[in-house]
Amino acid sequence: MRKSAIAERICLGGHILSLVFGLLGILLVIPHPEMLVHFGSYGQNAMQLSMAGGGVVYMVLGASAVFLYLRRNLGLFCALGFALPSVFISLGAELLGTSTGFPFGNYSYLSGLGYKVAGLVPFTIPLSWFYVGCASYLLARIGLQVDRKPSFLRHAAAVILGAFLLTSWDFVLDPAMSQTSLPFWYWDKPGAFFGMPYQNFAGWMGTGALFMTVAAFLWRKQTVSLERSQLHFPLIVYLSNFAFAIGLSAGAGFITPVILGFAVGILPAFALWMKATPTTTPSIIETGTN
């Protein structure tokens, strides 16, 4: 296996482990701090470090893993062509949102997700838009066979469906992340859907569709011909982050978003993955160059 693939998988593995560790901490340790006594000083120190910087670690590792995946499979230009629009457009939307309430609603970030840009938005938040957004878009683009049968309608459908998959993740994540025993943001004016305003969904759809459209334009000369085995990576990224969101929402008692999340996020993601061309040649994971 090539060095780039090893680094990519190390980052993905670290990302998933960080998600699991953070989920256990939020659901078990924070509500029951007496549990730390059983783990001794090392366990207590590890949990304190996790609570202090766990959110930063899992987002940085997730973004690193997806960027390495894109660079290895599609090239550096395409990696930058998705990373830069997604990071800067989402950062702009988040700064606008935390300042004015548009396009997501009135909300503010708390501590726990790293340094805040302009004192408003943690630098890690645009990274999460990038790596989950990229996984969502690739599943949609490959599943709809845009590059095998290119047309304006297929490109548009991939952007819309990719933005929908991205929004479906937030649909499950947001209620818990703003209302757990360790919230990471809060709504100044809680909305009707488990504390979220419906405006939030429109904001997510619009922001995701915008940076996916820009990325699709920058990729216009690139044929994204990934086979099903090469689509395992985006699927794992999407499902692992969705599982984290489901764990938080289920732990907080928000069962309705969990059930709907399966219907509008997980099932469509699997269906799109199944629509990808079955692997008939050695995977780029095995044959790609550094």
C-alpha cells in the first residue's frame, strides 16, 4: 500500500476513534463524572484532554483524511477545488449567521470546538462542512453516474442531492449538539423542530448547494470515475459522522430525528453507493501513486 493511502487511512481511523471516544464521553462520563474514579489518573487525564480538545481533533482528522483521499484519487487541483470553496463559503455563511441570524437562524457557538474566527465561529466548523459535504457530493455524483452520462440536469441533480445528504446529517446532529449535557452551540430563539428553526434546513441546503456548485464548476474538466470500492471511503466518512449524530440524539431522547435520519440520510447514501459501478479493475487505493 502506498504511503499516501496509509496516511489517509490513519487519519480516517483516528477520526472514527475520536468520534467514538467523544460520544462515550458526552453520553456516559459527563452525566456520571464519578465513573472517572474507576479509570485512575491516566483515565481521568485522557478524558479531560478529550473534553478540552476532542472536537478539534476529530474534525481536523476528518478534513485531513478527505483531503488526502481527494488528492490521491482526483489530484491536488480537484482536492483544492472542493476544499477551498467549501471552507470559505461555509465560513462566510457561519459568520453571517452568527452575526445576523441569516441564513440559519439566531445562534451562537460555545467553547469546545477550537479557536473562533472573529470571535464567532470555531475554525473547525468549516472543516466539517468540507469533509461531510465532500462525502455527500461524491456519493450523489457517482451514484447518479454524472460522469458516465454527463448533462446539465445530472450535474444539477448531484448538487441538490449532495446538499440534501449534507443537510440530513445536520437534521440529526443539531438537536443534540445544542441540547446535550455539553452543548457546543445554542439557539437564541429555539425553533419548532426539537429546538431548531426550520430556517436552519434552508440555510444548510443553500450553503451546501452553493459550494458544491462552485466545486462542480472547478471540476468541469475532470472525469470523476470512481468505482464502488473507491466509494467506500466517502460512505464510511458519511456513515461514521451520521452514527455520531444518531448516538447523540438517541442519548438525548430525540428519537424522531433519528428515525427520519435513517430515511433521508442513511438509506439514500447506501442506495447511491450501490448505484456506483462495481469494481472490475484494481482499486486506486492499491495502485495509486504518491
